[in-house]
Amino acid sequence: MKDPHKVPKNIRFTSVLLTVFRSMLQLFPLVFVGFLLLAIGAAILLTAAPRIFQKIVDLVIAGNSLDQFWKLLAGYGLCLSIGSICKFGATKISFYIATQVEDRWRYAGLHHYYQLPFAWHDKHDSGEVGTRIDKGGSAIFVLLYELFGQNLLVAILTLLFVVIYTFLILPFFGVLLLLPIPIYIIITFFISRTIALKQASLNRLERTANRALYDGVSNVRTVKAFGKEDQEPEYYAKRWSKYHSFEYGVERLWFTQEFLQTVIEVTLRTALLTYCIYAIYSQQITLGQLILIISYQQMTFAPLAQLNQLFTRLRRNAKRASHLFEIIGEKDVLTDSPDAVSVKPLLQEIVLHNVSFEYTKKTAALYDINLAIPAGTTTALVGRSGAGKSTLAFLLLRFYDPDQGKITYDGTDLRSIQRASLRKQVTWIPQDTSLFNRTMRENIAYGNPKAGQEAIEQAAKLAQAHEFILKTPNGYNSVTGERGVKLSGGQRQRIAIARSLLTKPSILIMDESTSHLDSETEKAISESIQELHHKTTQIIIAHRLSTILHADQIVVLDEGRVVAVGKHQELLGNPIYKRLYELQFQRAK
């Protein structure tokens, strides 16, 4: 079976619909066949019921035997009952198909989102991307359920059978039933196309308003700190008011479309009823046939009325689905090569060979870096802000690839290593710690979910987190809050350190990971981590030089270049390192 999550290269309205339907057929072919059979059965039976009712009326008026009447009545009841059951079954199956296909695409979008490299994430707002995945998934549900669910397909099939059958028994009336169909479609097509174009602009205004909302809500502490509790709602209200002003214009188009379609429907209903009354008086049709024609006209207008909003809804939701497809279609430039290998814990060294990297053509970060990091040693990266320390760590984690040169892990280029395998060996503790809105236990065990309670507590003790965790209301079952908001900065960092230590990494990268801790706690954690010396390769990025004086080698970076490498005493002769050292220790005095 082909990949059901393969997205089209040109994401247009028709290609979006075809992609969604193709994925549905590939994922649930037999279920769809069952649904189609039920829909056809419902359409046939619901078409037959008015015909039987016509014969009942004519039979009663003619005063014929009641034996045939009871048979016809039983047939009428069976047609309606079984037809309704088939219709109900088709609706339920379509709901199941729509939700399942929606979920598959949601998960595919989210999975691909996590796979995309940092370079892509740097350019996109995570909240907006999350909204695109959410609304894109919901749109796929609507596309399927609007077309195949809520009886629309049954109604369209019924319309087809009604028109064909009427042509066979009453050709002229078949023409009258067929007449509104092209008029409806033409009006709906042209107006809905205009609505769809305006809806695209409306969606952009909605995203702008939502971005203002989420931006303010996520920075509520800053809002309150600067006393902007009144200004933020006003900032949001201006954008939302602009959305509403444009929305009113779109609603006028909706009203115009509904009005024109209502005029057509009323006119044709009146014309048909007038002619039917004339036909009865001229004895061209019977009263039963009049009832049949009126019933069939009602069944004809039912799906046409649904077309009133269907085209526009399809276009609007196809656009939202296309935003999800755009995410899935983004190229993962750091994806594993076909011959990528798995690696074991570092045995020899990591080496940077003539490595250069730039975030943009105007923003270069590292120049011609040559550096060896032996296994089991502690390497410290120091330098002023913007020197390239964190960028170097990102390259070691393979969040980015070098623009020039290469990085080898025991002689193997990082580009040739499976990312999942590399991430098992390398753990990163960032300066700005972020926790999940889950329990302490879940946060610590995030990198090693199979870890037992004893191992979790041991990691917490090494990170000096065990005692404060026990003081929380539910201990290790206490929830940290969104992004760890219920904890102090130092507590969040200790949880993050425990989380990293529990994975027992081969390489531990600490990016200012103790910056929010008091000196006593920082010293205790440093001593705990020192126990891993020669067991784990440690790379420490630090502004406070007092925390890295023990390092086997200290790498001094300045403006993206390595200007010195050595131990503390050796580097005191380097003017940049000496200046950093004097500033910190003089400040400490």
C-alpha cells in the first residue's frame, strides 16, 4: 500500500480533496465499500417509498380491494424502516472513517513537526503551527463527513435515482425536477468562489488576532509586571474587531447566496405545483402521482439546499487542511541517510574539523573551529555572550549541521549517525529550563520512562531535588504546572538536571544549567556530577568560571572563534580569559 500520508507537491483545492480521499481509501477500503453499499441501499429504498405511497393513494381513491392495500402499506413501512436503518448505518460508518483519517493526519503532522530541524522551528511560531495542525485535522474530518456523512452522499444518490426514475415514468416532470440543479450549482459555484477568496483573508486576520491573544496570555507575568492588564485586551480587541468587520462582508455574500437559492426554490416549487394542479384537472396525472412528484421535488431540493454551504465549506476546510499538508511536506534536511549507523557510548573522542556555521548569511556564528573532546573528560566552553558557545553545543547535538567542515563521533561523521541513536548518547541541560505540565516523576523519567522509583529518586538526589520534592503536597506525584510554573527557577533546573542524569548519557552538555541556583546548591550539584568524571564526557558552558576550574580543558571562544584551549592556570596568560576571570572574582570580592 502506498503511503497514505504522502502529500501533493502542488497543494490546491482539488489536490487536497484527492489526497484526503485517497488516504481514506488506502486506510479503510473494506469499510468504505460497506458504507457505499449502505448509502446505495438507503437511496434506492427511500426513492421507492414515495412510489409505493402513490400507489396506496391511487388505490384508496379508486376504492379497490384492501388486500393489496395492506401489502403496499407493509412494503411502504419496510422501505422507510430499512432505508432509514441503512442511512443511519452509513452516517455512523462515515463518522468513524472521518475521525480515523483525521487522527492519522493529525499524528502524521505532529510527528513530522517534531522531526523538523531547529532551523525550521526558528522561523515558525510554535503556537501558530499547533493551531495549523489542530485546525487542519479538524478540516479533514469536515471534508470527509460533509461529503460522506450527515447523509449528503445518500441525498445525492437519492437525487440521482429520483431524477432517473421520474424521467422513466413521467418525462416532463423529470425535466422540471432537473431544472433547478444546474441553476443551483452555477450560483453556488460563483458566489462560493468569491466567499472562499475572502475567507482566506479572513483566516489571516483570525490568525493575527489569535497570535496577539496567545502572545499576551503566554507572557502574563510580563503583562502584570508592567501594569498592562488594560492595554493587552485593547491590543487584542483591535485585531479581533478588524476580523469581525471583514467577516460581516463575507456574511453578506452568504445571505445573497441563500436568498437567490430560496427564490429559485420557491419559484420552481410554485411552478411545479401549479402545473400539477392543471395536470390533475386535465386528467394527465392522478392525485397519487401529484403526491409522488411533490415528494420527489422535496427530495431533490434537500441535497441542493445542502450545496448552499457545502462548496464554501469545502474550500475553506481544504485550505485549512492544506496548511497541515504544508507542514508534513516540509523537507527534513537533517533526516537520517539510508546508510546511517547506530553508535555506542563514546570511547575515544569527538572532533570538530574546520567547522564553520552561520544562522543566516548575515549572521555567522562559528568560524573554522578545530577542537578535540576526549571521552571521559570535562570540557568547559567560556567566552562573552554571543561568542558561539551554545551554537557549538547545538552542532554537537546535531540540531544543525555545519556549513563547512565536519564533526566526528569516534571517527564517524555525525551526519552518518542515526539521530535517535545519537540522542541516546548525548543529553543537553539548557539554561532556560522548560518542564512539562506533568508530575515530578514523569518529568524526571521523561528520557527514561522505564526507570523505577529508586532510580528516579537517586537521580533527584544527585541533582539536589529529592528533599524539596518530598515537601510538595503529593511528592513525586505533584504536578509542576505549565512549563513548570509552580516551581522556582532553581527547582526547575534541578528537575531538569535529574531528568538528564537519569538517562545515564555518554555525553552530558550543561548550558548554564546551574545559573539559577544558589552557591551552596550549585556546589553540591557540581560535586555530585564530579562523581561521573571519567564515566561521562562532560561539556559545560559557563559564565561563572568558579564552576569550571576543575575542567580537563577550557575552550575560550570569542566572536565565533577558538582563541585558546588549556587548563585554568595555563589560560591566565590569555587576555580574554584573564579579563573574564578578573571581572568575576573582583565582583565576588
